[in-house]
Amino acid sequence: MIRDRLAERFASVRDAGRSALVTFVTAGDPDPDTAQAILDGLPAAGADIIELGMPFSDPMADGPAIQVANLRALGNGITLKKTLAMVEKFRAGDDDTPIVLMGYYNPIHHYGVQAFIDRAIEIGVDGLIIVDLPPEEDVEMAHPCLTAGLHWIRLTTPTSDDARLDVVLKNSSGFVYYVSITGITGTRSAEQTSVADAVARIRRHTDLPVAVGFGIKTADQVREVASVADGVVVGSAIVSQVEAGVDAGQSGGDIAARVHEFVRTLAGGLSQEAQ
């Protein structure tokens, strides 16, 4: 039986009286060695769950920061095979922190859907977020993933009405990722009141944990969202720390340290929320 690290982690943070910090980084960014160091150090910095972006040449749902990160990674030779190898190396030192792969269908299609699912399970991937596969195409990946025991995590948005939520959540597992704004990642933030209302509405449709992301950049915003959600997702703000390190000419070790320190400040918002 496949271990359910996501269920374990959400249960443990709930027992601790707080929400989960979900951090997003891009595989291979800014280079393979630095990216591995960033990934390996995230749990100690305060990440409860890690979303690892699978670089793609046309990341249509992502904002400028993650688009540039994708290009940096691809320019440094990252592939889907190498992304999976990063997870395998991470798992050699950490068998507890959930890892969710996030990206687009095209690279997986070329890799081979079943081969990808089998490899993901073998190396300890816990779930997938494939942003360009809607529920109408569940036969492509959602069904094979769920059959194999790999969580299929959905995005919901402010424009998802009750009827659409029922469709979106039908084959969802692991947790629900609520995109708190319309548009691309990292561009603006939602108001807490609207987030609270949306989370409450989603919870009327599912018992799955609800994590909220898009536009969250500070410990204060983490604390606000954590007060109403089961998880807080931070992506573009973390990826921007990588870019800032690259622009400043920092070494790989310094960039990793910079990212980890930023994640520690974000995790501080959860500590305040729990007090």
C-alpha cells in the first residue's frame, strides 16, 4: 500500500494547531546543483509540503517570475527525467515531506503517461497538479493516477461556481488548491474576506484540505490566509528570490541560503498564527 504523506502531513499540522506551508520551486533553477540544494533544504526552513515545478517551454498559467525560471532551467539542460531524478535524490534523505509535481501535460505525454506515473510512484512523488488538463479530460491522467494511488490535485478559482466545483472535485484527491485570483501567478493578491468566503464554499463540497495560493508574498499574508485555510501556497515570491540571487551574481550556495532564509520568514507567519 502506498504511503499517504499528504494525509499524514495535513493531520500533523492540524494537530499542531496551524496550517501547512506549501512552497513552490522550479526544478533545475537556476542550475541543477543549486536547485537540488534548494529542494533538499526546504523542509528544515519550514516547508511542510513541496510543489516542484516541471519546466516547460510554454507555461501559460504562470507569471513572469516562473516563466523566466522555466527558461533558466531549460537552458541549463533540465528535463523531465532529470526532474524525477531530483525527487529521487531528495527522497534518499527525506522520506516524510510530501512532494507534488506541478506542470503541464505535454512533457508527460512525450515521456509516456503510464511510464511517468510508475516512475513517480517508484521515487516517492505524492501527487500531481497538471494545470492544462481539465476534468473533461480525466481519462488522460486523472483516472490512471488515482488507480495507481497517486493523488490528483485540482485547481479551483474564484470563477468556479457550485456546479463547476462539483465537476472539478469529482476526481480530486490529496488537497484542493484554491487559486485566489484570476489570471497568472505572482501578479497580485486577493483580499482575506473573499478568500475566507471561497474556502468556506469549497468546504461545503468536499472534506479535502483546502490550500490557498497566488499572490502570497509575505509572512503577514501567510498568517492571514492560514487563519482560514488548511494550507498556504507560496511560489512566485520564492522563485523571485532565486532570480534576485542570480541577478546579484551570488554563488549557488548563497542563492540556496537566500531562498531558505526567505522560507523561514514565511514559516514565521504560521508560528504567529498558531499562537
